[in-house]
Amino acid sequence: MKDSKHSGRLSNILNQSNIFVPLVIAAILVFLAVGMLMHNNPLIAMISFLLVIFAIILVYVAFRLIEQELNKQVYDLTDDIQTIENEILLQIPLGIILFEEDDTIRWMNPYMQNYFNSSDTLGNKIDDVDSVLSDIYHQLKERDEDDVTGHPISWDDHYLSVGLLEDQNAMYMLDITEYGRIADVADKNRLVIANILIDNYDETIASYSDRRKSTVDNFMTKQLFAWAKKFGSFIKRLDDDRFLLVTTYGELMEMEEDRFSVIDTIRETTSKGNFPLTISMGISYQEEDDEAPDIGKINEIAQSNLDLALSRGGDQVVIKIESEKARYYGGKTNPMVKRTHVRSRQIATTIAQMMQQNESIFVMGHDYPDMDAIGACIGIRSIAEMNDRKCHIIIDESRINSDIEKLLVELRKDEVISESIISPQEAEELIEHNSLLFIVDVHRPSITTAPKLIDMVNGVVVIDHHRKGEEYPENVLLEYIEPYASSTCELITEFFEYQNASSKSINRIEATTMLAGIIIDSRNFTLRTGSRTFDAASYLKSCGADSILIQEFLKEDLSEYIKRNELIESVDIMPPYYGIAAGDDDTVYSTVTAAQAADSLLSMNGIVASFVVFLREDKRVGISARSMGNVNVQTVMEELGGGGHLSNAATQISDVSVSQARELLVDVIKKQSEED
């Protein structure tokens, strides 16, 4: 095809008279010269030679003319192509922007210009023209050379496929709005399943008359059905206290924008009506890449999310799928007491049976343990002893605070307890795959005393009073997490009465340690304190718990007292009512000192929530957070990788300075304040 085109172009050139005539004359002269060469006359031979020379000149001239004509046609063709290219560049629905080396906009085609409200774009930097487009441009520049084409983005009301030609310093955008809207509709129509539970339903209405119970049921049903209708969702009552909600991802996003106001409405209305009920929701949805929804799997994850919401105290919503982090809404109130003596007895009996079936028992708390963690470990060791089993307490004595040092000195006066305390290294040598490992006062593997041990055993038993987070051991045999309890020591103290009646009771130092754990975590019986907290404390006092000795443990050094005041003096008030104190980047503070500083700040007028940012001994930055219960400091700490309770939480951050951690904290507080 190409050859025919080239031959056609050549024939057109040869048909031109200024080229054709010289070639014909040259051919005639050559024929004459050849004929004349047949004569022997020297004159004729000379004339023949001259004719050949003249023919060569004519041929040369003809070919020069051919070259000129060819060049002219090439130039004309190039000009035509450039004209067409320019026209296409101006008319094609493809946005093109050329940049200078300093990211100044050098040129853009008219199609691209239509995307801007102002024509004042040329000569300006992309950062000053459009912030969204600037972010896209810089992100593309930071990508690998092989990864700068065909990236779908959303810009204003448009969906675009964006690419970058780095060598030409040009960015192009293809409008794929039609396809983007189709994809957006498909995304918003993803299946969502929510399991809804009325918290404390049975306990609340147990004493109600049939008429009052009917009124409560009608109210709850009316509220939930009206809320579901508002968001175009289907809801079905499955039981007295259970509902199933089916909706789409688009409606779920609107519910999240509304921040699930129905849970606040129900809580506030039922509280005023003297039938305090709250609701919890576990929500999951179809993964973005799933072509067809696995309804069974979605519902299973939704139920798991509901369990997580309940373990965090209820009155909240947990949204999570396998590929994403959980999102939490609500949880603004302190959890209501849900545990019963039946539940405690069941757990105590199960623990006793597990101990009797296993002679290799270990227990550990969290890194840098406090009184509650050590007291809980002592309590588990005592229960093991009541069941004629030996239990090893794992403590890393290189990572303890001064109050725990004093406690260990006293504990080691008891030879049996002293022999049971081992280091993480000793535990690694002694522990076996079928050993029974207890984790107390913590449920996050990464912050336990010896995280390696969790993977070395077949399963673990978790006993904790902190609100459950996403990080959790995979090999849990038994879980007892009650976030409403004052402390883990309170939970374990209740187990004692369900042990073998003939077994001995705990001794003085064991009771003292566990009571110290309750006192510290309840802040002298002022936070998360219920009747069962005092029952546990009363039992420990009857076993000889020494309050004076506890005060000795809690005495602080003068240097620590001065450091605590230094932290308090550094406080800044962040409107409307947050007190944020931060130590120097190079000054190390103990976790106890920081916690005491946070407690002290909370007692000041005008401060409803306090945060203390400090450098820990392990060179990580710690944040200790406190509130009176009307600010959820747990969610703030969770954003920074920590956790805890609504009114008492903490986190540790690696690879940042104290001042950087403070900025991260301020950003999280601002973000949550805007959402609220």
C-alpha cells in the first residue's frame, strides 16, 4: 500500500512539464549520441560525446527539480499535518497543560481552559490556580516513572483520567465523567448489613408492667423505623431487643455524615423518660472490588462488629470490613453495668477447669505495668494456687516504674511469690505450645510484657477492663472484657468466691496488691466505681489488705513531684476546654508522673479534658489523657494508636519528638471537634 502511494506521488511529479521535457530531450540526445558513435568520423564522435554530456546535464537538472518538488510536497504535507494537529489540540476533548520548570503554567489548550472559572491561569503557579489540581500534579510527579498514566480522579463535578509526561513537563486529563458516574452509582449501591441491639433491654424492662413494656417497645420501634425510612433503608425486628437493617453504601455515607444521631436521640429521650436504654450497631458492607456480595460473610462481620461495640461499652456504632480500619460513632457515655454474678461465676468456673487441665500456666500484663496489671497477675497466680497449680508471673524488671519497684521488694518477702516471678527470657525457655497463658489488664498483643509468647502457645485467656480495640490476639481461648469495671483486679477478685471451698484464701500482700490496683485505676473510688467495686474492696480488706502499705507504695520522690509540677506549668488551654501539657523534647518523665499530672490538670477550673505529652524512658513519646466522662479521650488516643476508657486513655508514639506528638494530638482534637 505504501509502495503504490509513493509511485503515485512520483508519477505526479514526472508529469510536470519543467521536469518531463528535460528528461525527454536527454533521452533523445542519448539515442542520437549512440547512433552517431557508430560512425568512424572523429568530428561525429566528438559531437556524440558532447551530446552525452549535455544529456547528463539535463538529467541532473531534472533530478534537481524532482528533489525540489519532493521537498515542497513534504513541506506542504508537514504544514497540513501541523495545522490538523493544532486544530485537534484545540478541539479534542482532552485537557493539556504545559509547565515551566518551576511549576508555572506555560500553556493550556482551550478545552482545559473551560475547566477554570478564571482565565487568569497562564504565568501562574499551579499551587495558586487550583489546590486540588496542584495536589494531583505533585502526587504524579512523586510517583515512579512507570506509574504516571491513567489515574482516575474526581475534580469538582468531573471524573478525569490524569497522566503526566515528565520529559515534556506536561499533564493531560481525559474526561471520563460518564463512566465515573456509572462507577459511582455502582459504588453507592453496594450492599450494607447492620445488626442492631438494644443494650440492657432485659435488665431494664424486667420490672416493668406489660403496659409500660409495650410503651417502651413501641417507642424503640418507632424511632428506629423512622430513622431507617429517613435514609431509604429496610429494617426488620428480629427479637425484642434485636433489629436487622439492610441498606446501601450511599445511604451509609449519609448516616455517617449524620453521625448516627439516632443513638443520641434514643439515649437522651429514654433517659428523660426514666427508662434508660441505648442501642449498639455493628455494620459491614460489600467490598469495593467484589463483583457480587457475599451476604453471609457481610452479616458475619456485622455481628462481629456488634460484639466489638458491646465490648467497648455499648451505646455506639462500629463500622468495619476486612480491608479497612474500624470507624466508631457514639460511645460518648460511660458504659452501664452489664455483668452479672452468673457471668462472673461462669468465667471463674471455666478458668478453674482450664487450670486443672494444664500444669504449665503463665500470666503477664502490659509493658511498664501499673498496680492493676501486677495485682491482676497476683490474682491469677492465687487462683492457680487454689487449684493446686503453679503459675509464673512474667515481669520485665528493666521496664517498671518506682512504685512497682517498691511493690516487688515487698512481694519478694514471700518466698513462694518470689519464686513465681520470672523474666520474659526465662518464660521463653519454660513455656510450651500447650501452656496456658493469661493476658491481664491489656488485650493488645503489641503492648504486652512479652508479645512473642502469645504466638508460642496454642491459645490465651484475656481478662481486661479497657474498651476493646481492633488489635487483638488471634488465638483467644477465653475472653472476659468488661469496660464498665473499675479495674481488672475488681474482675479477678470476684473469681475467688467461686473457687474450691477448701482452698486457702489470699494472703495479706496479695490482697494489698489487688486493692492497690483498684484504688489506682478508680482514682480513689471516684471513676467507674459501682457497688461491686466496693464489694471487691471489702473482700480484699477482709483478707488483710493494708491501706497504709498502699500509701507507702504510692509515695513519690521529691524529684518526681517537681517534674510533675513542671509538666503542669507547661499547660496550654485549647478552646473550649482542653488542657494540653507537654514536656521538653529531651526530658524523660515516668508514666506515673505524667498520669498524675493529667489527673491534677483535670481538677483545675475550666479544664474538662487533660492531655500530657512526654518523653518516656524507652524514647517513645507517651500521651496520658483524662476527662470527667463528657469528653471521650479514648477515641482521641485510638486515632494516635492507643486506647483505654472514655475518661482514661493513653498512647505511645515512636519516631517523633514531643513537640511533633503535641501537634499530632492537636490535629486529632480539632478534627474530632469539627465532626462533633
